[in-house]
Amino acid sequence: MKVNNNYIMRMLLSYLPILFITISILIFISFSIMNQLNVRNAIQANNLTAKYVTNMVDSSLKNISIDAQKLVETGGTLQKFLDAPSDKGLEFDISNLLNSLVIRYGLIDSVYLYRAKDGKVLDQSTIRPLSQFPDESYVRSTLDQPYTGVWSSPRERISGGLSGSTIVRVSSLGLKIPRDSGSLGYLIVNVKNDALKSYIDQMIDHTITTAELYDSQGVSFFNADQPVSSSNRLSADVVSNYTGWTYRISIKGGQLLDFLFHGSTLWILLGLSAIVVAIGSTFYVTRRNYKPIESILHRIERFSSIVKTGDSKVKANEFAFIDQAIERLITNNMSFQEQQQEHLVIRRQQFLQMLLKGEFSEERGAWEQEWQHLGLSAGHFIVGVLELDSYVQFGLKYNPNDQSLFKFIISSVAVETAEQNGLRIVAEWIAKNQLVVLLISTDSSMLEHQMLQLAEQIRSWVEGHLDFTVTIGIGAPVDEDAAIARSFEEAEAAVSRKVSLGSNQIIDAVEVRGRQDGEWFDYLEMIRTIVRQLRMSELDWQSELKQLFSEMAVQRLRKGDVDRLLHYFIFHLEYELDGSLPEAVKPWQDEVKPALAAAVERSDTLQQLELDFQTALTQLSGQIGELSQSRRHNTLMREIRDFVAEHYLDPNLSLTFLSDRFQISSKYLSQLFKESIGENFSDFLIGLRIDHAKRLLRETDAAVQDISDQMGYSNPTSFIRVFKKIVGLSPGQYRESLTKSAARGGGQHEQDAFEKSEEHEDNSSAG
């Protein structure tokens, strides 16, 4: 079969982007060379900026030094403080003097005065002995210096405050008092390095330049731990004649720009070399890379001569055979993947069947390998069996495809719900109407409670979202894989009891397991009684709870049996609260349930368990009682408001009348009105009557006196006074305003007047 070998030409054309990139690089180099002049101008501007920054900072430091020297002039207020005995008023004046210096210059961090007479230090806020001053070490070292008036290198100053000691980097200026001997004291001014940095940053453009400051020894003011960076041709260094500090202004990326924009001849040579290498390598690499493809094509041609295909159409290029081979490979691989997936599902189901039936391989190593292959692990286990209710009707109602879809949905809900709760399960359909849920955990203490909770979430989801229901049986927790079959048998036996116990519920094995003397049934009945009494706010639950713990003590139950009963107690109480008292679910979830679960976990004796349960359930009982009382009050107030709204024109309507009718004290009824409606009864009643009066004034021609009589007022004057107090207008003025509005513009103006009067009424009420 003849093949048109045009791939080599296509590969040559595909390398044209290399040439394009090479030419682009050369153009970039050309522009870079042309921009050298701009770089020189930037360097010159950088030098000017550095000199400007140096002059500005030196000027500020000189002004601080001059003002500080004025303070230490002989004969001034400072000398009185240093010479005279300690005086609170004088100390306050000197402290204000120091504060004024700090306020005048934003660069200053702190100023303090050392008095040699008694060895005390005065700062802006207090005076204290030098031994108690946080910056004692620097003050002592300064006293030994032969000369003063020079700004120091950056140092760390310890600052003491209400929140504790802090370390601030500063540069200090020390002045002796008097200046020749310092026999009276010492004035120290500290300039904060961060303030210097902020001051300098205001004078430069951060987008293109950076600023650094070093002392005469090369120590950085702004980055104490960072080594001194080397200077380059794009940075400007200016040394201050006043302080001896070095100001360095650098262009960002300076080293890279210095490398790019110097040595134009080198860039030209590199560009030419890049063109030559790109062209030569293009032909070489193309020819070399084509050899493996050419070999593949020859192999495909030999295979095609042996295997005759049904495709008689000849392809136009050499990729025809490669395309056909890849297509066959993909088809075969997809078929293989589907077979592997089906095999894995069948293998997983078979392995789960072996677990549930207790059939184990004789070779333990092969058995453990199968566990790992299916993503399972050892631990503690519990089995639940989910069974579709009324399966005959389910099969008649839905076709096989819909049945498979519903089963997939239920198994997916089980897995996703477990993941949301942080649980690890295996869920597989082992029969047409039964789904097995195997819960695996490393902690056995809460295993059964977790399974009960998971089962209830699955059951409630199915009931709320699908047209059918499920019943779930739960077995006992086991500690080894060999006992999974026993847990499965108990779960299967539990779910089979739905014939007598009913469907659409959770059936725990503990409820149907036969025990001597029927003690489990007695315990469960007692638990249900306690839960019912709690839910109904009956006080007998405390005696029933005491009886429950007494029975467990008499029967000498094991810790595991006690824990299982109490976990069932918690589960059943949560189930009842969720169904009958949704308002109590939040305090139950936040406070009571964690307290009960913690009590089961940590308590070793029935006495401690009973005490913890009594405390937590007493709290819950109080909350339930408050909710029940609130419900009753809301219902009563709704009935009373409806009655008042219907009979508000009755002149005999009063608090006494309502208290007699609804069998409640008038004082308590007044309190309920204030709490529920926000106003007392009389204001509520008057508001209803005034609204009715306004409606009569708008819609009828009845006289004011007649309306007053209908409102239950024996004296029209009282009615007019109350109406004007609430509406802001007398009844006659109110009707007149509506009439004038109707005469000016008809119904719309009448509505505007009505709205205006309503607004006036609201403002009057607010006032």
C-alpha cells in the first residue's frame, strides 16, 4: 500500500514558530539597545532623588537637634529641674516640655531626661529611678561617652508599657547638661527607624524605586537581619555630611536591568548566533524526530500486508495506519475497562456475601489481600439491613429500569450520608429488596449509636423524597471480621419483625433479641415512658429515671449493655423531639445531647451516670416546659386579639370583661398584651376604634356625635379630644380636609389627603 510521505514537510513548517520567536528576540534586543539612553536618564534622576532624600532627612534631624539644644541651654526650665529638689509641678512642666518636642516632630519616638543628682529619669509620662528604667543600659553607656550631639547607629530600645515590654529600633541623640561636663544630667532624643522609613517612602515612587539607609559601619536601619546588599550601576549612594549615614536609592530589578541594558555588542552577537542555531537545529531535529515515525509506518505497512481489512478506502497520508491502530487500541481498551469494572463489582459482592455468611478462605494471607484490594480494613463492625417495604407493589408500580435507578439512589444516599458524618461504610444490594450496610470503625464505643443515627437519616430521606418507604434492621456491634455474620443474622432477624412491629422504622436487634425474664423489653418500655413524660412536661419522669437505673443495678448489667441501653435512650429521645418539638432540637443538639454522650463515655458507675443524666435531663425538661408555656400563651393571645378585633365597638369591653371571659387575671392579661403586641390594652382598643371612626368620616355623612356614640363615648368632647390626640386633627377638620382635596382634584387628591392625615397620625403617635 503506497503512502504519501508528506509528514516531513509538515514538520518543517511546524518549526516556523521557532524562527518567529528568534526574530522576536532580536527585535526585543534592538529596542533594548535603543532604550539605554532612557536608562541613563533614569540613573541621573535616581541620583537627584537620593540627594533630595538626604537633604530632607538631614534637615529634619538638624531641626530636632537645634530644638533639643535650646532646651538644654543653661538657666532654662530644664536646669531648674536638674538643680532644684523634686517638685511634682516642675516635673509636670518638664514632661509637657518633652511632649511638645515629640508632638512637633513626627520622627521622634521618645524623649527622656536623666538627672544626675538623684539618678532618676523623666520621660513624657513619669519619673523613675534609672535602675527601673527600661532603657537603662543605653543611658549608662551614653554617660561614659566623651562627646555628645551625634546621632547614633540604629539600636534596639526597650519600651515598657501597660501591655508589657516592646522592642523598638531607634537612632538616638544625646546631649550633656551642661554641654561641657554633663554634671547635671543628660537629654536623650530617640528617632524611630520606622518613622524614618515612612518619611523617606513619601519622597519616592514605590512602583519603580526602593530606599535603604545604612550607618557608617554598613548596618541597615530598616532591615536588621538582612545583610547589606551590594550596590550596582543602577543604584545611587549618597553619604550625609551631617550624620555620616549612607542613603541608597535603587531601581527595582536593578541587577536584571543592569544585565540587560549593558553590553549591546554581546546581545547583537548572541542574536545572530541564535538565528544560525535555530535554523540548523530545525532541520536536524526534524530529520532525527522523523526516523521513529518512519519506522512505525514501515511496521504498519508490513502488518497491513498480512492482515486484510475491510476498509478499501486509501488514506491520503501516512497517518492513516496510525489512526486505525490507535482506534482499535482505544476500542479494545474501553471494552477491557468495562469488563474489569463489572468483574470488580461482582467480586465485591461475592466477597461481601462470604463475610455475611461466615465463609472464609483457608489462607489468611489471601483473605487479607482481598480486603485490601476492595479498599476495606480491619476494625469494629456493625451490620444494618435495609429492606424495601411493600416490594410487590414496588415491582408492579415501576419498570425494571426505574427499580434499578431507585436502588442506585438509595445506595448513593447511604454512602453520601455516611461521608457527611465522617463514617466509613460498605453498601451493596444482596437481594432484590435488601441492601446491606456494613459500618466499619476503629472506635467501638459509639458504633451502635452512629449506626442508629445513620439508619434514621437514610430512612427519613427515603420517606421525604421518594414514594415508598424502607425498614432498617440493625445487628449488634462486633470486634472481628469473623463475627460479621452474627451481626448480619441479628440485623436480618430484626428487619423480619416488621410484620408484627410495623414498617418504615428502625428496628434494633436489642428490641427483638430474646433475653431471660424479658428484661430488655422492660428496659425499653421504661425508656419510652421516660421520653414520653419528658416530651409532655410531666414531672414523673424523674422517678421513672431513678427506677431505670435501679433496675440496671439490681440486674448487674455489664458496661456494654448499659451503654447500649443509654445510646438507645439518646437516639429515641432525639427522634421524639425532632418529630414533636422542633424548637427544642437546637438546645438538644448544642447542650443536652453532648452532655449525655459524654456521660456515657466517661462514667464508670451507675451512680455517676444517674447523676449526669438527671442534671442534663432536668435542663432539657425546663427548656421544654418554657417552649410549651410559650405555645399556650401564643394561642391564648391569638384568641383574645381575634375577640377584641370583632367586639371593639362594645362599650363594655375592658380588661375585666376579658379576664372573666377567658378565665385569666386582668393583671396577667395586661402583661401579656404588653409582651405580645407591644402596647397596653387601652391603647390597642382606642387604636381600633379611631381607625373605624376615620373610615366612617371618609365613607359616610354621619355626624360626629353619632360616630362618638357608636365608638362608645358618652360625651362627644371626649371623643374629639382623643381623635385629635391620635390623628392630629379634629374629626371635623379631618372630614373637611378630605372634602377640600376631593374638590381640588377628585379621588387622587382625596387619597393624598388621607395619606397625609395618616402620616400626621404616625408622627403624632411617635411624638
